[in-house]
Amino acid sequence: MRDKLRVYRRVQEDLVWQVRDRRLDWLTLTEGEYVPLQADAEGVLRSEIFPGLWLAVPALLEEDFAGVLAVLQEGLGTSDRGAFVQQFRQVQSDRFSTTTIDSK
């Protein structure tokens, strides 16, 4: 896995599901090194890069996909995620407007 992470240096977060070990690590690039995100008391991991992207690790490992989906939907319903989507749309709109103007 160390070689993989060295190649991925531009990737800000990486999920590593070690099926045989029944383990999932969510790594975030911090000061040039990948460090594991810490789950909350319920075992939920929350992306630091994509607000609202939440993963219920215990539910996933137990193949409780309804539980995984419920936690994901909860995260996607947060105001942080809504603000992120608005900001993303604005950047895309600005980028498209600039491309259209530059191409004329």
C-alpha cells in the first residue's frame, strides 16, 4: 500500500478497503503524508475534502447497505454540503464563461 500512496500524492483523500482484514481506512493527505481519518463515536468517517460525504464503516463491514445509505443521505443533507455544491457550481459556471469568452 505504501507504493500506491506514493504514486497518489496528488490525491487528497483515499479509501482503502482491506476485505480480508474486515477493515476500511480513509486516509487524508496532511503535510505530505497520508494519515487516517478518525471515525466518530458511531463509527462514521466524514470527508475533510467533500463536505457531506459520510461513510458508516460498521454498517458497511456488516453489509448493512441501508444503514450505509441512510448515513450518506444524512451527510448529503447538511448545510456544509449545500454550501460546497453552490461553490462548486459557481466555479464551474465561471470556468465555462471564461472558456466561452476566450474561444471567441
